[in-house]
Amino acid sequence: MLLFWSLAILLVAITLALLLPPLLRRQRPIAAPDFDAATIAVYRDQKRALDSDLASGTLTHAERDAAVLELSSRLGEEIGTAKRAGVSQPRRAWPMAIALVALIPLAAVLLYLRLGSPDATTLAAAGNARAAHEMSDPQIVAMVEQLAQRMKSRPDDPQGWILLGRSYAAMGRFSESVNAYSRAAELVPDDAALLADYADALAMAQGRVLAGKPFELISRALAIDPKNPKALALAATAAMDARDPDGAIGYWRRLQAQFPQGSDDARQIGTIIAEIEAERGTNKGADRGSKLAARAERTPVASGTATVAGRVDIAPSLASKVALTDTVFIFARAVDGPRMPLAVLRVPARELPKEFTLDDSMGMAAGAKLSAAQAVIVEARVSKSGNALPQSGDLAGKSATVKPGASGVKVVIDQVVP
């Protein structure tokens, strides 16, 4: 808007600059003709005509003398009384110049307010911002489908396949995401970040199982880039799934070393490591069979005592803020103890409202069991970025305090993360 008004003022100034100089420029007076000389010249011409008529016999001497006398009398009357008319100095133009300076800008503003669109620039900017942030869900899906169609004619574009894989993963269409990542990996086999994303999508497509090909992809990623954060986190999770706490701790420590000491990420990873070490210390000295037996004793087998089930709803006031591409994290935390989730479920936002069941198989570490907690709170968060860590603008809600084995737990997402 500031640019618009600056240009408008500049145009008005240019207009005044073109109009005022000619108006104020001093004009030179135009010399008046010499009327006495003109009158005498006319007299001479008429006298010559009389002399010519006398010579030709047209006039007599008496007639010629009478005519000359009349001319002389008329000449005496005209000389001295004729006006010397010259162009006078123009009256001063300052009043008119001042009027133009005042009226032209005023008239321009009044005409624009009357006939123009004063809010056009503001509305255009606001419209662009809304278009960038309020694109409808069908439009997003249509854009992803257009990208998929375009990739059929551009099969050798790895960046296009990577973008398509990420888009499908964000929409929860993991099988299609795996296919896109597979094509990208064929074109760029040495990209650690791509292999980590590929492994994550493949694990999600096969029920969050990292064993098998997902772990092979993770190992390839770490061979290319030993410090890749996502590959390290996935490798640590895979090690815990394989009941290899030493391996998991090693991966977590390598990841923790990449964050500043004392940061939230470093503290969260430290909590996970501490939980794993505590679990490992509890089972130290026992053989594998006794470890599994002891764990089975501490973890009730009956699903009624090892799970928490319920439903997640979105408050009507926030329903319009949820997009199909958003991700919903449903997790249980212990009321007393570390804030590390005891069980986590990740689903696409389009499944809301969502019936859920959380159990020990969804835990992040062996030492953090849902079934071992005295009381838990179930929380749900809609993530715009798909990041498991909360970010400003996410939507969240939580349940009342419940015990493992509870069912019918209600969670309403009714808050915006500041």
C-alpha cells in the first residue's frame, strides 16, 4: 500500500511540474505598431494617387488641390489621437498556480476514493496470504494427483519422486509413498536422507515394523552418512524392537551428541537412554529366558489391563483448521514420571474422529511400559508438519487421568499450541 501511494504522489508531482513552469514564466511584451508612421504612409499613397490622376487628366488642378487639403486636414486629426496599442504585461499567475497545487492532488484523491478501489492492494495481499494458508483439502489432493500424473512423463526426475513420496506419506498413503521413494532411490542410490525417508514409509506401510528391508535401508543410509538424524533414530527404534538395548543406546548417544548440551532434544534423548539403562540394569545377570519370563510377569497379558482405549474428537470450533494432510499423534503419558510417551499411535487427520487402542507394543523404549504405569493421561495432537515434537499452531487436547485397562476414554482436541 505504501508503494502505491508513493507512486500516486510522484505522478501528481510530475503533473504539477509540467503545468506550473509555463504558467509562471514571464512573457516579453510585444512591440506595438507605430500608428503615426502608418497614417503618414497612407497619406503619401493617397497623394501619389491624386498626382497620378492630375497627370492623366482625370482631375483638374482645383480638384487635386481640394483633395490634398482634405487629406492634410484628416492627417492632422489622426496623428496624436490614434492609440498605441501594445500587448500589456500579463497579470501575475501566482494565484492560479497556487490553486492548481491545491486542487490537482485533492481532485485526484477524491476521484480515486469515488471511482477507484482503495482496499485493492490490501485485499490482494490478504487474499494471497489466505490462498497460501487456507488451500482446501480437495485442492491439496488434486495437486498431489497432478504431480503423480506429471511424473509419468518425467520418470527420470528424482526430486519429483521424492516430493511425491513425502506428499503421500503426509497424507498417510504409505504404500504409494513407498513406490515413489523406491523410484527415487533407483535414480539417487547414495542419498542418506532419501533412504531414511524410504525406510520410514516402508515401516509404516507394513505396520510400523522396521525389521527386514526397512532396516537394510537404514543401514545403507548410515553407511553413507553416519550422522543422519532420522536414520539414527530409526536404527535405535529397530534395535529396541529386536531387544538389543546396547545397540539402541549406542544409536541414541550418537544422535544426542549432535544436539547442544542441555537442549530439549538432548534432554529427551537422555531420558530415553536412562529408561533403557534402567531396564537393562533390572535384568542384568539373568539369561534371555529369565528376562522374557520376568518381563511377562510384569506385563499383564490380558488386553484389558495392558491397553487404554477410547475416542479422539475435534472440537467444532477447530474443525476447519484440520487438513487432510495433517498428522494426528495419540499418545499416553504417565501422570508421575518422565514425560516420554508410553505408547504412541500415528494416524492421518482424515480419520478423525478416531477410535484408538494404545498398548505396550507402541512404546518408545523397553523401560517405558503403558501397562506398568499407575495412571496415565491420553493426549492427542494434530501436527501440521508431521513432526512428533509439538510446534506452534498445532492443535491439541487431553483426557482425564485414567488407569491402564481403561476403555471409553474421551479426548477432545480443543486447544491451539501457542
